[in-house]
Amino acid sequence: MMRSTSLPPTLRVAMTSRRLLKVIAGLTNLDPVAVLKIARAAAAGGADLVDIACEPALVRAVAAACPQLPICVSAVDPELFPAAVAAGAAMVEIGNFDSFYPQGRIFGADEVLELTRRTRALLPEVVLSVTVPHVLPLDQQELLAVDLVAAGADLIQTEGGTSARPFSAGSLGLIEKAAPTLAAAHAERAAFGFLIQNHDDQGDHHHQMDRQNNLRHFSPSLTRSGPSAGARRSIPPRFYTMTAGAQSLAGF
């Protein structure tokens, strides 16, 4: 992930050591007072990154109030990203999509993949995180994650907190709430591990056919169009796992 060299050093260290904490202000939260309160709390609490709506004025306000706190901007419209990056955002993110589900707005695999391609075309040198919608079946989430990396995503984010139905109180309830996003992160990471183990630099036809057959056994969805281009990536992405209002970098 060579684009990561554009990130602030502290953020790179947190990311590579898999201890990154991202606090989310909300993709649709455009209230500057509320966003600044969240950003200041994130900075005071030691967060590595704050995720805010993709609005240049918000980026400038947060950067001025918390100059040591890197900013990620989130949107579902790629054309909004360049102005936010110019205002000081360190990275961009497609999703998450939780705020849209109550409105009946569902993002399918093809749409998310197209958003990723458009974003990468607009910002070829900026670190890009993409959320895999948790409304997809788990095997389709695996396939989409692989295709997103092939399309230029640097980080894959999972979600699922809004679909969880915890029935216990306290810490056990929080674990139950986190279960869907952790399950998605584990499954997608396993899919990448399998693809990398079967990596073939020479592109030999017989090896590609063997890989396709092996992938079909591993996960039928991963071979709906033959071997994924993601198999050509030599290094898997790292995965964000989302639970409620904060995210941790999970290493599976």
C-alpha cells in the first residue's frame, strides 16, 4: 500500500501496528458544533483518526481545532472528495452506509465497486478506504472485498452494528453487537489469505485453472467471473471493523 506514505507518520505507525482507533462523527453530520465536539473528544482521548462528513469547511474547522488529529472524510459521491482533500483531509472513505438503511437506500456490490473506480480515477495518490455493505450475504462480501482491492481500495472496512440484535447487558452485549462486523472482517481476510497463497506471478493458464477450482471449493461466489483480479495483489489489505461509534484495526 505505497499510497500510505502520504499519511501522517503517527497514523502510519498506528495502522501498521494494527492498533488504529478511528472515531466517527457521522457521514451525514454537517453540524460544525457537534463535529468539533466529537473531534476534540477524539483528540483528547488519544484517537488516531477522526472520520467526518466530506465537507471542506468542516475539514478546515477540525484541522484548525485539532491540528495533530488526522482527518478522514466519508461520502458516497466521489466528486466531493477532491475539495475535501485540498482542504486538508488525509484520506477518504466510501461509506459507511448505516445512515442510509433506515431510508431504504441500499448499496449493492456493483454500485460500491463503481464508486471505488470513480474515486480512484479522481484521486490516484490518496489513501482510499471502502466499506463493504453488511446487507450483502457473507460470501458476497468476500467477493466484493477482493474486487474492491483490485479496483484500487487500500483499506477495507466492514460494518454490521445496526444489524446486530444483542440480547445481553454489559460487555457481553457489546461483543454480541460487534459480532456481525467481526465475522465479516474474519471471512474477508480469510478470502484474501487463500487468494495470496494461490498467487501465480507468471499467470500460467493451468495454474489459473487450478486456482479457480480451488477457489470454487473455498467459496463459490469468488469464482462467478473466474479468478478475481484481486488474486494478483501480493499483499492483502488490513481491515477496519466497525462497532457503534468507533473502529479498531483488527488483524486476523
